[in-house]
Amino acid sequence: MIPVSSTTDSKRPVPTNSSNLPPAHAWWQPAVIAASCCWVGRLWPAPGTWGSAFGLVAAAAVSASGLSWPLEAGFWLLVNLAGVPICSLAARQLGGLKDPSVVVLDEAAAMPLVLLAVAPEARTWLTLLAAFGLFRLFDITKLPPCRRLERLPEGLGIMADDWAAAAYAAAILAVVSPLLL
């Protein structure tokens, strides 16, 4: 049995014994670099929160670029779909864990989906903060069907629970965002 420590990002135990860590060369694999969002997933505590923050900054940058809503939605759809094979490969390269804590592409890619519930011109700093908080709340609490979605195979399981968390957060944000203007 692998000794693990608990983490505030409840879904992924972290190995505590250095012999259980992936080989050093794994960190330089392109899939691992992408899935860890350029090693943001190695930040502690709470790598999932750091990954969500990475996604929030990316979403704000894409939003500020002036893309129309359909193009922005299409962009994030492609990022999320590409995340499935990237996370699958990275998890294998990191020792075959089901959902390694350093893999934060799932949070980084799903976080921007929450903001699609609000028109780009209505995204104030308060809206961004609310989206972040709601997404983290639902990602950590794992309301149904999130836990079940985690059981899907490989990268699909890594990504799908975050999509469900983003859907919950987007639904709440759509209702409360007019109050945040």
C-alpha cells in the first residue's frame, strides 16, 4: 500500500514516499508539462486551486482579446476536448495514478467554462471572483454526478468531473451575475 497524505484538494491523494514519485524525466514529457499547466500543478498547497487560478487568468485573457462569444466557447471546447488525451498520457507517464494531483489541466480548462454563462462585456472582477469561488466549491464538494464521472476511464474521468462542477457553477453564476454588476 502506498502511504499518502491528505490534501485540501480532496480528490487526489499525494504520495509521501519519494520512491513512489514518478521518474525525474517524466516532468519533461510534453503531456506532463501541458497537463500540469507548465508545472503549476506542482505548487502547494491545493494544486487544483492553483490550476483553477491558471484557468481564470487564461479565461480573462481570452475574454479581453475581444473574441465573440461563439468563438470563445469554441476555443474552450477544443481545449477541453484536447485535455482528455493529454491527461490520459500524462497520468500514465506520472506512474499510472488515476488522477495525479499535479494534473491540473482539468481545473484550468473547466474553469473558463463557468464564465461562458456570462456575456464577455459583463465579466467584472467580482464576476470573475464569484466564478472562481463557485467552481472551487463544486469541484471540491463533488455533488452528483461528479464522483461517478471520476470513475470514467483515464483522461475522460480526470476531465469530466470538472465539467460537471463547471456546469453547477455556471448555473449559479448565471442567476447571480446580474446582482454583481
